[in-house]
Amino acid sequence: MKRAILAALGLATSLSVPAAATDIKVGLLLPFSGVYAALGNDIEAGFNLGLERFGDQTSAAFEVVREDTEVKPPVALGKAKKLILQDKVDVMVGIVSSGVLGAVRDMVHGAGVPLIVANAGNDEATGAACSPFITRMSFSNGQVNRPMGTWLHGQGVQKVYTLAPDYAAGRQMIDGFVQSFTAAGGEIVGQDFTPFQKTQDFGPYLAQAKASGADAVYVFYAGGEAISFVKQYDSFGLKTDLPLYGSGFLTSALYVDAEGPAAEGVVTALHYVPTIDNPANKAFAEAFTGATGRVPSEYAVHGYDAARALIEATKAGATDRASLANALRKVSFDGPRGTLSIDPATNNLVQPIYVYETVAGADGLTQTVLAELPAEKDPVNGCVMAPVSN
């Protein structure tokens, strides 16, 4: 069997192999600089590991061309154009920012190049702006939060105050939670959206939450904002009387250590945590930690499963852009997250959601899984999925 060709981990932008050995050319489009560089690096490491782990299951070989989006939509658009027109890739993998995904969507769709989304969660990408050439192997913003609304109300929480940054992802995350929480009979007693990447002091918002009469607070924050918010919530002494819940990005394995003891006791929901108890995740977590020296994050598993999906598509006989697009829509397998499949009505991933508490472990902070919530398909949300002709 031909071996998979892995992307270079250094500064090289592509890997060259003999022409006869290269069947599938992959454009890896990720942020390797800028605010989301850590996410891009985790996705790439997971993708490399996936090619290494599953590459011998297919007769295809892979050449990877690596490009940096810099988390800038105009830059990403230029890099996507290069990958499609100059490098003539058969498939692209990546995209962290929803803004970047929105910027490259029409080019990807018009050129008929399949894109495996390895992070960006904007609901429109598998809704009104869906494309048969775009398949998501990560999550959608609403998908992560909707099950938590039902679960939290079932725990006896009746009144909730919500907070999130004021941009599309923040509003979609909170909307998903609010829809299911109120449908279950809960009440939203207050809601604020903080200026995105500009809020240094959450104190005024926390004071309003405390005075609202809420039983709990539910939030979405990620990255540096998540670290600041969790620390300030703890310093205000709110956790005992006003428990903190949220989207799992709040306490991501990628940066929870930076939050420290302030994260202990916070309960969140996400599609992946490193402590999911199944054989596939144990093998993945052990291999990822061995290769990188760090615990895998949700971003790492996105890359790993994107590589697995690509390999499954080639095992089904896909060899070019059109056949890859069609095969990716039919992918299903058991992975670190559990049983995964693609909903052909939207090309969004169907996956379980895990409720977990961040706790102190023997070697630092870890996660205790409290519940596995059933996998559900996203609403179609205006998606009209056209067929792809081979």
C-alpha cells in the first residue's frame, strides 16, 4: 500500500513526492500566525496524526500543501485561490474562523473543490449558505448549545442569565441554548452581549447577573476572553450561589490550565473532551500526547477526524473533486467523539454532546463527564443541497 504523505511541521509550505505516488493533493488552510495560531497548530497536529494512523487503510497517497490564513478573510481568500488555481488541490481542509469560511465559501462552491471544515461553526455554512462541496467535521454553533438547554432545565434550573461576546458566533451559541431552555419551560431573566475582544472588565455584567434573580449563568466565551471571564467570575465569589455553565469552549483543554483553580466546578457542554471513555478516544489521546506532549483539545480531534473522513472517502473509491465531495457526504465512523455521520441534507456533522465538569486531578485540571446527550441533526435552516455531478 502507498503510505500517506504527512504535512511538514516546520516552515515548509508543501511536501514533494514522486508524481506517480501522489493521488490526492490536499490544501491545508489554517491560521499558523495571529490570534488563533494555537488552534491551527492543534488542528494540523491532529490531521497529521490521522493520516499516520489511518493512511495504510487506503491505496491513495496524500500530498499536503500548507497555507496560513492569518485569520484574515482577504488573506485566506488569496490563499484559497492559490490552492485551487495554482496548486490544483483536489480537496481543502481547515478554516478556523467563521469570517474566513464566509469569505472563501463562494470560491470553493464555484470551483467545485471539496472543503472539509475543521472548526468554523457558523450555522449558515450548513444552513442557508450550504454547498455540496462543503462538509463540516467540527460542529455548528447551535448544535453545541441546544442540548444543554434541555439538560440544564432537567437539573432543576429554572432561571438563567446569559452572557456572550457580541458577534455572530456569540449570538448563535446563546440563541441555541435559549431556544431549548425556554422550550423546556425555563426563563431567561437577563441577557448581555459584551464588546468582542474589547471587554477587559466583566464586573458590571457580573453585578447585573447577580442582581437578576437567576439560578445560574450560562455563557459562551473562548480563548483569551474565556480565561479572563472565568478568572473574574471566580474572583467575584459567584460560583457558590450562582453556578456557572456554558459552551465547552469556556473551559477548553487547550487553555484551561491558564484559568487554573478558577475553572474548577464550572459545568459546560461540548462535542469533545479528552476524558471521553471509549477505546478510540483512549488511543487518540495517548497518541496525540505522545506526539505533542499535550492533552488533545477539540481542535485536535477536528483535524484527526477530518483526516479520517478524507481517508474513508478514498476507500469508497473517490479520486477527484466531484467524487470526493459526494463520498464525504456519506462518511460515518466511530471515533474519539463516538459515532459520527454526515447529514446529507446539510453536510453538517451529527455527533453526541458531552456535559462535563472541570475538576482538579492528580496532574492538574481534568474533566469529569456528567452526561452524554444524544446526537441530533441540525435544522435545515434554509439549506437546499444540490447534487454534484461526477
